Amino acid sequence: MRTLLLAALLALPLPLSAQDAVVVDGELGKAIDAAVQADPERPFWGVVLAARGGKVVLAKGYGAADYARRPNDPRTLFEIASTSKMFTAIAILKLEMQGRLKTADPISKFFKGVPADKKEITVQHLLNHTSGISGEALLGYASRETAEEFVALAMKQPLSSKTGTKFEYCNPGYALLGVIIEKASGKKFEEYLREAIFKPAGMKDSGFVQDKGLDAARATVRRDGRKNADVGTAIEWGWGWGYRGMGGIVTTAYDLFRFDRAMRGETILNAAAKAKHQTPAMGGFGAGCQVATLPGGQLRVSHGGSVAGYLCTLDRFPDEDTVLIILSNDQADIFGVQARLTDALFPQPTASLTVNLKAGRLNEHGGLVLTQGSWGAKATADGVALSLDSADGAPVRVTMSRETATWLEGRLEALIREGKAAGKDDDGSMRAGVNPEGLEPKDGVLELPRVTVRIDSDYEARDAGGQVFRDPRITVTLIDRDSGRWPVLAFLSPTVAGRISASLREALGR
């Protein structure tokens, strides 16, 4: 909970210098700015920068950088915590470009005395968090152990899973990558990152914690939310092998924008290395980044970070030439802010959903599984209504605008073509699941006024025990915008998807 002191600081007027380096450009910039401030109950403190096509549309600070009421602005220094892992991974890929290592190399190439249970671990496993090494911290942030002592300690720990079989987010694995960078480059970790990434990208205001070359006057205060205390600035933090490689980069919103621009071309990585960076493995994690697709089909390459006093998200949308940078020096709901800003940048296809649960045969979980039925679309006064009338009862009705219906028809057709080109089977089947859990149907009817429509070429999920479920069919997911729950998940063969697409075209008069 924000203290009375901080609330009072937020309420005080900020000096005019807060406007330095601020950009709020055009309708998009105004929309993103409004989205940042859309939750007055939990006001955001930090800096946001959004850019599209190389043009910054929003660069603005919110709240205070310290207890002296100095305002945040786009040149304020923040620590980005685990977002630093993206830079560690890119340094590894740069070394591979330079012929100094291969991501397929076993770690025994770099470390002496690797025990038998870790002989199979490769650099790629460390990048993807699939090494089997436990994610538990081995050393404190400010540990004084040498690189060799840290590696020896890591090699003594039992694996938590067999190498290559499970995704487990692993901080020590990225510290091991930091040691590999030093061994392969012949330089200190910090020196190589400056040479390979910061300098070519023009990141003149970036460095690391404990970096005396950074402008301390521009650093935010590092607040410990548990103690509500000032525990130093962004620059003041432990910097040993308990943190190096996994966190510790200090930077600004504008420098992260420069990094994004450098990654657009081949200033840092060539096309092959960038493809490896953003190719997802288990858990949707690539080489130092989370790789996901928005419901509207936009590819997002991202990493977040959290450490005492700081939260950060860096979201790159390479196919859209868009970047969203959120740096916070408060314990705010940064992911709620991220979701609102992503919606402002990429308005997602939405609809309303009605399911008559009374007409269906509910399973033991209170949901429905529909395997037979006919899909049909009809024009309405406001758009298009798509319905599934099932032999099991419980008709499902999705009402959408003409724009969403047009997008849905086009996306289905594209996935049908892709599946045909890839030689996917077509058994003419469908399977739709309705799960009302946590959504409070009234009188047996589930009504949700705002659902996001997501379409994927197939489906893959992993349960808590690591068991993988896959379905090769086209997958339509309806996501409740308010709760984030998935009330409808439908798997469609190309034949069924084609019928829906044809029905949508007819309803659209095309």
C-alpha cells in the first residue's frame, strides 16, 4: 500500500522542468498517455516510451523519482532487473556471430570439472531456461565469490529436472552465461556488453549497478516497498556473481529505444542471430526473451524485470516496427498498465458472448464439451452474429462488429491456406469447450459483453506437472477482457473453419 508520504508527494505540483524531453505526439500518443493514467486508484510512477516506425509517440515521466519530489522524465535512470537477461543473451548470440562460440557447445567447453549429470547442458539450454539447473538463488547480489567459485558451487547443485525436458526460469543459468561471455570474449562481462551492444546502439546513458560513470543525479531512488524505505538509488545495488548476467543494467527509456532501433537493422545482430533470439522453445521462451502472439496476430518479443524498488517491461513488436517501454520505481500494477497500453497500440478484435448453459448437458466441472453442431453467421443491425447450434444444446452466440467479422474471416482463410501448404490432416472434426468457472452465469446464461477473439494455427499447453497437450487444429479462443479467463476454446478442422469463413462472407455480403 502506498504510504501517506508518497501519496502526498504525488499530489504536489511538479516543476516545469518535468516537461523536459517529454513527447506526446498525435492521437496515438494521447491515447497511450490516457491509458497510463486510467487507474486513479493506483497511479503509475515511472516512465513510459512508445514508438512506431522509428517515431516516438509518447515519452513521458509520471510521479516522483525520489523523496525530494524530483519528477521522473524520459532521461531518468532506472535499473531494469531481469530485463537485463535479454542483453546477456544477445551478447552470447553476438559471440556466436563472431565465431567465438556456438550455442550448441556443451558448457564443459568453458568450465572445468562439469559433473556427469550436467554434461549434456549446452549454451542453448541456458538461454532457453531448459538446463535443468534449479532456479533457486545460489549467492547474494553482492557476493564476493569469483567466477570460478560461483561455477564450482553451481556444478555441485543437483538438477531439478533432466536437461532439455522442462522449462524452469533460472537466474543462476544466466549468471553462468555471464561467465561464458567472459571466457569466450577474453573481456570482463561489462566491457563486452558495452562494446557489443551499448556502443553500437548509441546507448550513451547506460551501464550497470556500481557504475561510477553514470550520472547519479539522474538516478531514481530504490525504494524497498516492504520497509517503505530508501535503500539507495538505481546505481546502488549489489554486483557480484549472484546478480551479474541476470540483472543489474541501469538505463533510460530513450536508450532502450535506441537499442530497439539497433535491433531493427543489423547493427548488433544479423538476421540469422535475430531469428534464433526470437524463436520460442519450451515455455514460449526464446534466447533471452518471451515470445508470444497477441490475439490480433502481432508478434511480441519481450522481457520483464523486478527487483527491490523497480519494475520494468520491454516489449518489442518486430513485425509492426513498434516498441513499448515501461520503467517503474513503484510497486504499481505494471502488468495492468502494460495491458492497457498494448490495447492502445494494437486494439484487439473484440465481441460479446452469450451461452445458454441451461440447454446443455454440463459435465462434472460445470462446463460443456461440444463435438457436433452447425456454425452460422447472420448480419445484424450492428454487425454480425456467429452462432454454434449443437446437438448437445447450449447454443453459443458471438456478436461482433463488421470489422471484427472481416478480420476473423480473413484470418481463418489464411490459416486454412497455411495448413494446406504444410500438409495438415483434415478430418472434418471440431471440439468446443465452454468453461464458465469464475464468470458468474445468471439464471443459467453466461453473458460477457467484452471478449477478445484470438485465433492460432494450433494449440499447445503444459499443465502444472509438465504434461504437454497439443492439438493441430485451428484454435479459436474467446478471452474475457475483465477477468482474463477463457470461457470458450474451440478446435476446428480446416473443413469446419472453411464453413465458418464462408458463412461470415455471406453475412458480410461478400
